Amino acid sequence: MDLYGYFRSSASYRVRIGLNLKQLEYNYHPVNLSKGEQLDDNYLALNPQGLVPTLNEGDLSLTQSIAILEWLEEAYPQPPLLPEGRENRAHIRALAHIISSDIQPLQNLRTFKYLQAEYKISDEQKIQWIQHWVDLGFSALEQELEPAPFAAGDKPGLFECCLLPQIYNAERFGMDIGSYPKIQKIAQACNELPAFINARPENQTDSTL
């Protein structure tokens, strides 16, 4: 199994956590977004969007982090990323999509490049933009979550795969996660587990490149 990603990419980070929770071994191939390697012809042949991550297994090539995590859940069902019960699984998917669909796309690299090129936003405005959308999503999550200690009970899964990378980004841009006590409680529980520790951006081979 091969994972193409970037150490600070939220989407790549999600998949690293999922692979670790599933206890799956994989080869990591860095794609340096800051140098534009995602737009190289060789990479575009793998992922025509020029985004990360891409996961390959044999002849299978998958893109989009949530789709990859859902595929991992079907291909390698144990240990599970989703709880038992259709309603419970739908709830966790909804929480995950608050992050993956509503928060993260508004604060990724290509969004900022467009805003800076077309609208000449300043670095201060960029930070205000990020903090606004993260706060909007995290405030909603605070109303939905009942940590026990994780979103679905006593084991982390799909939601936590999305949450920890988003917390990393929020803190990079000066946000205090203590303002969201339920989110902070889940994060503290995750940060004690090797699957999350090993997936951290600073623990990736390309973090020093």
C-alpha cells in the first residue's frame, strides 16, 4: 500500500490516522505542495486534481480522504472506524463532514492562493478568514458532541481522523482550543494514542525537508 501526501495536509493527516488505527502498513511518498510537486505530470497521472492524498494498493488508486477512509473501513473492517447501527454511523459521518466539507476546504492552500491572487487579501485577513470558519464549525460541533471519551464512545474513529488535523491547523493560526471544551476533551484522549502520535505532521519524513 502506498500513500502520497504532504506532512501538513489535513486530508493526508486524516488518512495517516486511519491507516494507523487500522494497523495497516504503508509506504509514504511525500508530495511537496509548497514546491508545486502536486502539479508535476507524474503526480497528475495518479491524481488529475493535483491534490493529496492518493492511496494506491495494487492496481487500485484512490483519491479524496473521506472516500479513502470509507474504503479502508470496507476493505479492512477491523478495527472499525464507524460505530454499530445505521443511525450512529450517519451521525458520525455528519460530524466528520462538518470538518471535511464545511471547514477545511475554506482554509486550504489553493483557496488562499486564489484569495491572495484575485482579491489581494493580507496575511491578517487570511488569519481572520481561517478563524471565522473554524469557529463556526467548532461551535456547531460543541453542540453535537458528547465525549465518552470519543465521539462514538470508547474508541476513536472516522470523526477523530478529521478532528485532530483540523485542530492542528486551528492552532497554527492562533486559535485556543480550550474555548471548545468537548473538542479539547476528545483531542486529549486521542493525543495519548500511538495511532495519533505517529500521524502528527512533525513525525513525518517530509517535515524537515
